[in-house]
Amino acid sequence: MKIRLFIKPYCGWCHKAIRWLDDHDVEYEKIDVIADDDAFDEMERISGQTLAPVIDVDGKILADFGPEQLEKFWKTL
């Protein structure tokens, strides 16, 4: 399973998503869209918006979410 988490460093929801994934021992690639313009463009292309966090799990996308939505999304995978 390929998991990518697009984040903005100052984003509180992003830090909560990181904590949730770490607490559940999920291996993922963290991508800072502020430091990488191409990553920002990709995040916008796959999610249809510019808000973070965005998680991509094997092509399934959850955008602009909090921990509760992440947990529900995770159960559908």
C-alpha cells in the first residue's frame, strides 16, 4: 500500500493527521507542499483544492480532513 500525506508545516490538522498515522503504526511518505511547488500542484490536482492535509492511499483521496474523518476513511480501505 502506497500512502502519501500532503501537509503544510503550520497546519494543526496536518499535525493531528501525522499523530494519528504514527499512533496507528502506518508507514507513509510525508510531503511538505510549502517547500515543494510541484508537490503543491500535485496535491491540488488530485484533491481539487489547496487545503491540507490531503492523504493519498493507493489513489484513494481524502482532502482537508480531521482525525475523525481520517479514522472513518481508514475503515473503508
